[in-house]
Amino acid sequence: MAHAVRIHDYGGPEALSWDVVEVGDPGPGEARIRQTAIGLNYIDVYHRTGLYKLADLPAIIGMEGAGVVEALGDGVSDLKIGDRVAYAGVLGGYAVERLIPADRLVKIPNTIDDTTAASIMLQGMTVRYLLRETYPCTAETVLLFHAAAGGVGLIACQWAKAMGATMIGTVGSDEKAQLAKENGCRHVINYQTEEFVERVRQITGGEGCNVVYDSIGKDTFPASLDCLKPKGMWVSFGNASGPVPPFDMDLLSLKGSLFATRPSLMTYTARRADLLSNAGELFDMVAKGAIKIPVSCTYALKDVGQAHRDLEARKTTGSIVLLP
């Protein structure tokens, strides 16, 4: 038996319940891990509220973490008891101990601590696939990244800088603007005081961007499309302000033969080889200092309700870690 945070019904932060649960032994292809750190992400809010429906309730939410292997099921050959491991994209993270498919675990290098690993997997691998695969950025790329001072955004600032790309970021305060700049964002727009489409046009000399990375959703659509060059790509990878409403595909033609995609980390890391490649490149970027992970605050796992309140109120920057 061990503690975990579950939701018994969809709702606000008060729906998060500190429960005693049975973990059990790992089955074939599974591992049981004792978690040392758990990442908090906006997708957890989507699961809690029911924006993203879960298969069954009650459910343990949470999508990333780090810990130590305590037991292995039959057929697991590339892990051993005592290995430090991390994962992302596997529901059930808000727990002291958990079972997980072993092929979703990656070993944590000695150069990276557990708190960093737990804060980087979902957000860092998201940035990696966005900038390296969904739209492969180069030194010639001009990109717009919304929420540039968030956990994903600050990693994107650093990764874009390391690639030599020109990143324009939007933020909601002067303090967040300064933080984005300190992490390598070339141009920062405070959407509270500036109209971001107009500023993007000014910054790019009227040309627009090659790609817009948009995790905001409803509040930045369709304005994000107006920030693109002809044949540019709009990458919608989140719904922080609510889902993007249905729209006529002709809108993409009218605004410049644009591309639109709705990717997910789960698709980009579905094969183990892709997971290891993504995580390996991310760990390398951290190890050589190109990316530093700002863990802005930690909460006890049992206090995750307050962490959700702070996240939704946009009081947080960088990454948030829950400690079991």
C-alpha cells in the first residue's frame, strides 16, 4: 500500500484526493518504481477538469516523474533494480510508488539529478520534438513561441538560442519578459500592453514567422495565423485558455496557404527508439549546459491542489516539481 493523489470526479483543485492505494507487483514487461520527484504540467489540469477525458475514474493523474526501480516483471532485460529512471507521457504520476511499462522508462545520466529529470522529461522532450521534428528549425528560422516564460517556453528559449534561430516570445508581464530574455529569447512581447500580431510584423519587417508554436489555444486563435509567412506552419500543442474552436479549412488558404498541425509527445515517442533518441538529445543538451532547467518551486505531493491553483492563476514560471 502507498499514497497517491486521485480524482474521483472531474472538477477544480479540490477534486484532488490524497488516497491510500494498492500498487502490487509488476507484471510482464513492467517495473515498479519508488518515485523521488514528479513533474507538474498543464496537461494535469486538462485531466483534472475533464477537458481531456480519462478512461476510468477514480484515476491517478500526472504524466512524468523520476525515481528508483524497486522490482521488475518478466521479460525486462535492459533495467535492473536500483536504476535511476525517468519517464513522460504515462498517466499515473501523482503517486509515491507506481507500476509502469518498462519500455517507457529511460535511465537518468549521473550528470542529472532526480528533480531536474522529473521537471524536464515532458517539457524538454516536447521542445525537442517541436523544434527538431514538427518544424525542423535552423539558424535561419524565425519562430513565435507563446508563453515563453512557462516551463516549456523557457526550455524553448534556450534551445532556440543554441540553434541560432530567431525566437519571438509572448509573455503576460514585464517580469516574465525579463525571464524569457535572460533565457535567450531574442524578442519578447508583453501581450498585456502590446498587440502581438502588430509587434511580430514590426520585428520581422512585415514578413512574419516561419512557424508559430501555440500552447494557449482559444485566446491566440486565429491571431497566431496572422503572424505567419505564406506557407508557414501553425503548431497547436496545448489549450491553456481553452480549446481552439472549429474553423473552416479555407481560412488556411486565405491567410497564405498555411500548414496547421496538432502534435503530441505521445505520437513522437511512441516507438522506444524515438523515445531514447529524444531523451538522449535532451540529456546531452542539459549535460553540456546549453539548457538549464529552472525549477521555480516545489510542493509536497499531498499539497498538489495548491500547486494547481498557482499554475492556473499563472503565478508560476519555469518548472514545478512535486515531492512525494
